Amino acid sequence: MAHTRNAWDMNASVSYANVPSSLAKHTATRVPGPGTIISSSHTSPLDALYLAAIFDPVFTASYPGYRLVQPISLLQAMLHALAPPTLHPPRNATLVDLSTLLQQHPDRPVVVFPECTTTNGRAILPFSPSLLSAPAETKIFPVSLRYTAADITTPVPGEYLKFLWNLNSRSTHCIRVRIAECTYNTAALTDEKVSAETDGESTPDSPILENGITAGEGLGAEETKVLDKIGEALARLGRVKRVGLGVREKMEFVRAWTRKRK
């Protein structure tokens, strides 16, 4: 299917992992919809634009070690793809858990970019634990977006003019969209059981920030399993590998890249 955007076109090829082609027309329950979560790869400002056009979701920003997300607008989501990577949210940011966000917007899906920053599309970075704040019964859909040609990806921040030039230098851009079978936050069931057994006693295992929010860097075995399953699904959809290099390493790379260009 094709979607026109001003002076250029985005031709999107959509496929569903683990869904027989004969059933492609009967996949209404196998695609993101209201009350679900989209765990998306992140390589370009066009990620948010495409997802907005097809799913009309609520966008969020995730940060390394944070279990809460920052609700953001479509424009903010696009600009986030061009912004320098950061380890922490802005001081005045409003952070909420995914359960609360889904309750506030029951008629829309929620988009999470769990890698916290853009990549060049050749690997999947370590995840933020933000997906772990999803309710146990909520469907989480891994969604991979890949572009041809890849010059409209923005792994290096701040290159606004280069992105706009590459975007407008071709009349057509192709996006390959692959959607995996939904998964669930099975760790939430364990959390509910632990909460009931402790009878409301608080036993934080992570540092408390100035605004009273727990960063949540320590992960349990079931939580790690949940994030690994979604990460492996994204890697399989994009036909890439998962790597151990995250936001901090990208920040170091950007500093080195900037010094080299000077």
C-alpha cells in the first residue's frame, strides 16, 4: 500500500511474522490496535510519521534504566530521532507507567521505542525496562521498520539538513514493515504475586531519583526473559543481531565523531 506525503511517497510493504500468507486478510486481531503496545525499532524520524498515519498511537520516550515513559507528541517523537542520546529524561518531564497511559487512552495503542535512541538499522540495542510497566494482559507487538534506501536513517544526531536533503532528493521512499506475533509482559504476573505476599511493604531494589521515581536498573529473571523475547523478535524481523552497546556507548561515539569532524 502507498501513502502520499506532500511531494514524496512512502511505499510500505507490510508482512506478518508467523502468519500464513493465506490468512493475511484475516489478521485484524494480529495487528496493533486500541489498548495494545507497539514495541518499535527506531532508525528515522519517519518511524513516528508512519506509525501515526497507520495506527494513530500515543508516542512515548524511554530512557535507560527507567521503568516509566515520557508521553510525547508526534512532532516530539520525530525530533527525538534527530536529538542527541541521553541517559535521563528532562528535569521537568512527566513520567508515567504504561498501565496508566493505556487507561488514559483506551481507544489508542501506545508506541514504545525501547532502544531509547536511533540506530543505523544494523543491530538491536539493549532495552530500557519501560516495557515492564505494561499490564500482564496487554498485547505487545514487536514492529520492525526498514528503509530503502537507508540514507534517511539518522543514527548520528543533529543532522537535520542532511536528513531533509536525503528525504527530498527522491520522490519515493520504500518502507518494509514487519509485525511479529504479540507477546505479553509475563513478569507483571510475578510482580502482582510478590506485591500481594509483601502486603504492601515497599522493598525498592533500585536508586530513587530526586523526583521520587525509581530508575529500576535491577531486573528479575522473568523480567529479563520478557525483554529478551521482544528483543529477539525485533532482531529476527529486521534480520539483524542484538548487541551489548547501548545509549552510553552511542554518546561516546557521538563525542568522538564530533571531534573527528572538527
